[in-house]
Amino acid sequence: MRLEKKNIHMNKIVKSETVIFFVSREERIMDADNEIENIINQKEIVTTDGVVTRENQITVNGTINYNILYYPKNSEMVCGEEKEINFEENIKLMGINSEDNANVTMEVLSSSIKPVDGKNYIYKIQLKAYIIVEKIEDLDIATAIDTDSQGENYENNFAKENSEKNNVEDIMTKKRNIDSLAIMGDKTDTFRVSEQIAVPHGKPPIGTIVWSDIRIKNQNIKTMEGSIIINGQLSIFIIYIPEMENMPEQWLEQTIDFNGQLDMSEATEDVVSYIELWLNNVNVQPEINQDNEMRNLSVSALLKLNVKLYKETSIKVIEDVYKPGANLVPIMESKTYQKLLVKNASRTKEVVKMKIDKTKGQLLQICNSQAEIKIENILVRDNSLKAIGKIITCIIYISSDDRHPICCQCRESNFEHGIDAEGIEGNDEYFLNWKVEQVNANMLNADEVEIKAVIALEAIVFKKVEQNFVTEINREPVDMEALNSAPVLKGYIVQKGDTLWKLAKENYTTIEKIMTVNNLENETIKKGDRLLIIKSCQA
């Protein structure tokens, strides 16, 4: 017997782990005349350039772009150092193979600079790799019986061996409904932003940029027919040395808008999407304007997107099969499919108060403020996903220290926030993304600063459902004694738990005949109903 089947295309999570590792390099200061005396600030952007999966192992290739802002010895002029480090890390992951697909996102846990001598230093960074290994799994589910198929199948053989009244159209199927989630598209792509910024007239032309910091804020991503629409802002902050000698360090903070689209044929307005966006590479360079002055900034940023598109589908699948006068035995197999439990987003505002280190002088002006979230643990608790970690807030400011006025101060605080996920259980699969959307800092007084940060969390949760499905139908011998002994006509009082399917199968008839004889408009029956049941077949 030929079964018509529907395919569900699923993206199954094989492995989900976090791994911590170190990268260490000995580096040399680029400016031959300088030696580091006091490090003001340092930052890193870590990108994953490629991931190769092998049996029980992945190899991650990546790039670390780091910046150091420092005061050199015997100088009161601030300096900057920008370096790039390539790394390769082999990570053991039992139970995976070369056909699986691994997504790796990097987070900086800590970094340090240890001087070796006046010109050389050891740069060491601690990285956390968030690893999700997936594989495509196709699930074929029987949805109907192909009664028009030709060849050596049960229906044709049965029709040859029996009278015309016992044709294949008498085969009944009992169905149930399942709600499944199929993967429609899984794509990693990049989006480039290029803009030019003019230095305000109140500030001098740029000589040398010693510090630059670009971050994404207020991002908005949505799916349209055939494309992904991307909108957001880049927050740009630089510290520079002016062209003119004997002028103090300057800073500039600007925001630029970006928008664009990524073509993706699988995208529609009604798909379920999970999209991550982060900075992959940034570059800020001074440029000459039309007046032949270095008063323009060329800003270039490469944004990386990880796009997953899902489609919710409701499918009626065969649960049982029956034909009066025949013994059709469905062969069952346990299979697992996914359904969408919840997709949700949540925002929270974190307020951090920071005492200023008086040894660096009195705070005069805040130049820039930033915040980062480092998630250490994710718990499934009380119908929610609870993210637990740290929020690191930092300010760059001008102090009353005439010799070293540019200062930086950071504070680490506990962070905990839950996102509602009604019905979630410990064995459910999920993706959770977090980002800092906005940061503002205000002076409360000369010794204290208040920093407000808006944190956004987004989650998508999948429920794993295991059920028995019909994979084939066998024909077995009919119990002729039972068939012959069954009454041709029978009155019956409906009992609790009875269905027309059950009664038809037990009495060698069809649901349609029971409904016709008893003038039923639908298949609903209740306890106490009186029915007349007529057998539909003879031995």
C-alpha cells in the first residue's frame, strides 16, 4: 500500500556548549619613540572567520582587533595602539561529524597587557566561545493513502480477489493534527556601512586618531517578501591629536543611520525569524575635505548577520487505517519533530552608580559612556529563560590632572533578567540573544556618575515532541470466524470513550454508513446515544 508523505525540513541542535580558551602574543609598540607608562583603556573586537567541523572536533579561525589608549613615558600627549591577531583553536566536541554545521560566537571575558621591556609587551585575552552545532534532518510523515497508484499493492490485489463492493475507496483513515516547525532558510551574510562625517567647525582638524570606538544601537530587523530589511545606527566615538602643535587632545562623538536589505527568497512577512547582527570589522580614517583640511572622517563597518527563517505548519497525519472485511495493520515508528513554543523579546533598564577614583583628579567632563553584557549562565526557571551574568559599564572622561587629563573608569555589576517562555522545560531547545541598545551617563556630582543602559534580550524556544507515526501498512489474514459471527444489524447505546471510528472498526462497517443510517450531521456522539449499526461486508 502506497502512502502519500509530507516532508518536514528541520534544523536539529546536535550540541550546544560554551568553551573558554586563551590567546597570547608578544607584541611590540609601533611608535619607536614611545614606552607605555599608563594604560587608559583597551578594547577588542573578536570575529569568527571560519569554522570547520570534523568527527568529534571543530576548528575555529578568528581575528582579534584590539586597541590600546595609553600615556607614554616622558610625554603628556596621549597615544594609541591598534593591532590585529589571527588565531586558530581546535575544540573537542564529542558526537559531531563533518556533515554538521557549527555556529560560533565569541565573547571577550578578560584581557591584559604585561610589559616585557620598554618596547615589548605580552597581550593575553580570555575568550568564551558560544557553540551551537546543528544538522538538517528530514522527517517524512504519512498524510494519505494513494488509491490511484498502480502495481503490486494491497488495494489492487484485494480488488482482484474480492467483489466490486469491496473496492479501495472503502479504506478509511483516522488522522490527527500536528503543529510543526520547519526550517526555511539558514544563512550567514554581511552588510557594509560606509559614511563620511565632518568635524564640527568648533574643533581643530585631525592630525592622528588615537582611539576609535564604533557600536551598533537601535537596530531593527524585519522580514519582507523576498528580503530582510535592516535599520539601525552606528555610534562613533574618537579621540584624536590635532594637526596644530601644542593643542590638547580632542574627542568627537557622532551617530549615523544605516539601512539596507539582504535578498533572501525564503523570506516572507509571516515567517518566524531569528536574526543576529553584530560588528565584524570597523575602520575609521581621517580624510581631507574640499578646503584641503583634515576635517572629514571616513567610517566603514562590516556587519555580520546570522539569519534563520522558520515556517509553522499544521499537518493532518495518518493515525490508523481500516477497511471493512480486511485486516490492515499500520506499522508504527517513534519519531521526533519540533514545534514553536514561543518567540519573545524583553527589554530592561540597568542603572549603575559609579564613584570616581579621586587619585586621577576631579571629574570635569564625560566624553563617552559604554556598557557590555557578559552572560555566565542561562537557567530554565518559572516558565522563563533567566540570563545571569555581569554588566560592565565604562566612562571616558576629562579630569583635573593637567598632565594626564584623559581617564577611564569601569565598574562591574551583577546582571540578571528573565524573558517569558510559557511552558518551557529543561530539555527544550532555544536560542537566546542579548545586546546593549542605549547607554547614557550623567554626573550626579564631582565624585559620582550615574549610567543608564537599556538591555534587550530575544529568545526563540522549540518544543521537542516525540510521537508514533505510521510508516507502512501491512495486510494480514482476516479473522473469518469473528467476521461471520458479527451481526448484520445491531442496536447500540453509546458508552463513554466511544467514537464513530471505534464503532465502525469493531462492527465491520464505515463511519459514513453509520452516519447515513442514523441521520447524523457530524461525527460527534455522546454517552447514551442510541445507534443502529449495519455490517458492510460478508465473508
